[in-house]
Amino acid sequence: MDLDRKIVLLSGPRQVGKTTLARELYPDTSEYFNMDSAEHRLLVQKQAWRRDCDLIIFDELHKVRKWKSWIKGIYDTEGVRPRLLVTGSARLDVYRKGGDSLAGRFYSYRLHPLSVAEVKGKYAADTALEQIMRFGGFPEPFLKGSEEEAKRWRRSHVDRTRETVDRHVGKPLYSFCGHPLFP
């Protein structure tokens, strides 16, 4: 298993299931730290995690300034016991110029929404495609199986995506594409 040899970086869109997957790997013998929590950030800064557990999960670690240097230092001084898993909804850009390199110290994975191939285990192939088209491939609306809930989920995420793009680009997204989803 890759976690036994190197740091594992798990990225993917928000709400795709990264944290759920990470926490299911070693549910009884892992420690979880979310960088959106001030309490967790303080514990991580103090490196106050159990060394006898199987897995340490650093959720959204990319939000911490100089996170690559920090995790590199942990890996170089302590190795991968306990195993180290870093998750993030942003691309965990380890190749970016500047700062310390994680080269040779990690394996990277990107988690995507559910695919027809994955859903075929539960449904026949044609029904699997229909379910993905109806509810989308993100776990929450798909598993709820409600068109109303799927619409609410999509509206919520489209609004957040639009606000994020508008903030970063400085122009409303619809001015670029004119798509009916972005009136």
C-alpha cells in the first residue's frame, strides 16, 4: 500500500468524498486534523498527534502557509509511521516553483465524482447511466436519490462556483460563457 511507503496526497472537487474515504481507511486507529478548525491547526502546529496510530489525516493542509515545507520536514524526520495522508479540494500543487520540493516523498491521487463504471455494481449499465444523469456523480445527491435534493445541491454548488470564479477573475462568469446556468 502506498501509505506504507510515502505521503499520500488526495485531491479532488469539494464534496466528492475525500474526507469520508480517508477516515474509512483506518477508522479506529487514525487521527484526523481539519485545517479549517482553529483547534486542529493549533494541535498540528504543536505536532500533538499520537505516534502509535496507523494514520494521520491532514484535511485541507494546503490552507496552511508553507505546508509543503512543513510536511516535508515531518516526513524527513519521522518517516511514514504513522502513515501520512493529506487531502485537499484545491489541487495540491507540489510542482509549483519556489519553496521546498516534495519530489520523491509522495504519491498523488485525484478523486472524481462517481462514474457509470462504479455505479454499475449497484445498477444495470443503462440504469447506471440514467441515475448519474438524473442525480449527478457527487455522492451526496446521488445516494439520496431525490431529484429535488439533487437540484438543491447543484444550485448551491453552482452559486459557490460562480462566486469563486467572479472573485478570482474579477468579472461575472456569465460574461465569459453566456451559459444558461449562469444568468
